[in-house]
Amino acid sequence: MNAGLLQSQQQPGCHQEIIRLDNISFSVDSQTILSDVSFTIKERDFVGLIGSNGAGKTTLLRMIVGLIRPQQGAISLFGIPSGQFKDWNHIGYVPQRNHFNPLFPATVREVVLSGLYGRKKLFKRLSKEDVSRCEDALGALKIQDLGDKRIGALSGGQQQRVFLARALINNPKLLILDEPLSGIDIETQQSFFHLIKHMHQRHNITFLMVSHDMDMVRSYLGQEPKEKCGKLSFYVRHSHDLEDCDGTDLLHSLRKEG
Ligand SMILES: Nc1ncnc2c1ncn2[C@@H]1O[C@H](COP(=O)(O)OP(=O)(O)OP(=O)(O)O)[C@@H](O)[C@H]1O
């Protein structure tokens, strides 16, 4: 590994690399979906990934969470090549909106609990801590009263909250959201966006979010993308003033509590 790369991966505080994409390319049949995409996301960045339909946004997210492999290029997560990365519980992923059959048998609580450490916990007995994490996640999304309802019986906006709670149950350091605002009414969109902005500013969570809502993206992440790569644009906002990035962890903790 070259010295510069090693150094950048070891930088402390907010300069830690959370996701690094190096020259990612991907094709299906003869169709090029992603071509030579490079981008770096640092701790406490909120990144809005924008692009037209079919630009490859979902494909890129699925690659980052290990569901598909890039045909060319490399991905590293928290400074570790994705092929060797093990701490998947540090990453919460909310895929594009699921349409649940109203008769789908799981309750909201069961769906949220199914996010615990991925597959490993599925067949284990739930501990007291698991139950309390679930209640915390339901509380954070203000859906405690829906815990015993069937997931299929909820509205689209309520289901989005459930999936966000499921992604939050492991207390992730990185949240990846694929069009979380689509198909829900404006009022719910606004309160949902307000909630994730709050999580970005007050908690140590890095965000990567795909959205088509340019007004909302620009209102928080600024008018112009930080980088463009083919058909993809990356809008970025750091959770606090960049000059404070050299501050100590104590400074960050105080901000967190403030
Ligand atoms: N497994 C696959 N097999 C065939 N084609 C695929 C596959 N996965 C993705 N594609 C194609 O890759 C292209 C990019 O798809 P992707 O879902 O990543 O786009 P997107 O930017 O997320 O689009 P949207 O904004 O519509 O959600 C599309 O043309 C899609 O049909």
C-alpha cells in the first residue's frame, strides 16, 4: 500500500475514511452501468447521491454493502478492503422502498429485531439488551405504539420509519439510505428528513443517501455537488464547520451534547 493512502486511512477524528471508492466499473451484458467511479466519504459527512433514473445509484449502494462485487476497482470501508471487512453491524442499510403485502405476517417489532447483527442472531434467543435496543429504536422513530402491528398494515411513511429503526438497532456508524423519501406524503417527508438531519448533526453518524428530491438535497447539502462522476453527482455537507475538524474528541462530544 502506498504511504499516502496508509496515512489518509489513519488520520484521526473526522478525517477517517468511511467509504473509499477507487475506479469502480460495472456492466451488465454489454451495458455499462458504472464507469470509473471514484469518491471518498469521511466520517460525519452527509452525502447526497443524485443521478437520473438508471444512472447506477442503487447498483453502487448494493456494491458498497457487499451485495454485488465491482468488476473493476476497489472499495474500502472504514479503511479496510471490503472483501476483508467484517463489522457489517457498523452499517445500516435501508433499501429502496419495499412494498409489503398487507398479509405479510411479521410485526413491526419483529422486523426491527431482524436487523440485529444480520443473520447471526436470527435463531438465537433475544437478550434483555436486544429487547431494550428494539424499544430504543422504536422510540427514536416515534413508532412505539406501532410495535405490535403487522408491517403490511402500515402506511408507506410508517413503513419507512420501521426500516430506519431496523437500520438503527445496531447503533450504526454509517447509514445508507436508498430513496427513503419516495412515495411518502410531503409532511411525512419533511419530518423524516428533519429526523435524519438531526441524527447527522447530533449523533456520530455518516450518511449516504440517494434522493431525487433536489429541493431537499440542496436545502441541506448546498446548491452544487462537491464532485461529479459520469452521471452521478455527490452533494456533501460535513456535520460541523470544517475548521473544527482538527478539534479533539472532547470538542465533538460537547457538540454532541449541546
Ligand atoms: N441485475 C441486473 N441485471 C440487469 N440489469 C441491471 C441489474 N441491476 C441493474 N441493472 C440495470 O442497471 C441500470 C442502473 O440501475 P440502478 O437501479 O442502479 O439505477 P438507479 O440510478 O438506482 O435508478 P433509479 O433512479 O431509477 O432508482 C439500469 O439500467 C438497470 O436496468
